[in-house]
Amino acid sequence: MLPVDDESIWLVVVGAHLSGQPLNHELTEVGGHLVMRARTAPIYRMFALATNPPKPGLVRVDPDDPAGASILAEVWELPPLSFAHFVDHIASPLTIGRVELEDGVQVAGFLCEPIATNDAEDITSFGSWRAYLEAKD
């Protein structure tokens, strides 16, 4: 279900912007609030990127690709001007595109330029960024 008015924009996050993660403050400081936890459609792969702080890269794959999986995510709501400011400061290789949730709804969300995954560890099997971080410790 999408927001029903023009007063907000929903954003799917899967990594460093999740609740309790190092970049979550970038959402809360601009008036963002958590709407719900969700899962993506099973058409994504997730990679551990060599960034500081560490972040995952979510890449959409062909629906018939057996490597695709559903990834645990959070959906945040932001005021439109805050969303615009936030998106303007996203650094490559991350980008904002349409992320499909398991119910078929498509929401703005973090994706990754595929070239950044060339030497990155595929962490799709963990199913979430938090599960990957816990396994690393």
C-alpha cells in the first residue's frame, strides 16, 4: 500500500539506513519515520560493498534467475522536500530506483550500480543486512 497523498514519499532501505544502523540518522533528521518492515519480491541479489560505513548493494535480477531472493527491508516515509535533499546527496554506486515489494507494490528505494558488484561478496543468502552483519561478528 502506497501513501494516499502528496505529502510524503516512501523509501525502501536495506542496509546502513535501517533502524539502528549508522546512517539511519540521515532519515530521522529530515523528518523521516518508519512505516513498516517489509520484504522485497524474490528478484534481488545483495552484495557487501567496500564503502565506509559498510553498505549493501541491492541489484535486481531476471525473475527466472535462481540467484534472486527476497530481502528484508524497511519502508520509511519522508516529506517530499526532504526526500529530494536526501536523494541529491546519495553517492555512487548507490542510486534510487523502483524496488518491488513481495506484494507487488513498487516503491522508491536504494539500488546499486551493477559494476560495483564485480569484486563484492554476494550476501544474498543471508536474506538481510543485519543477518550478514551478525554472521560477520
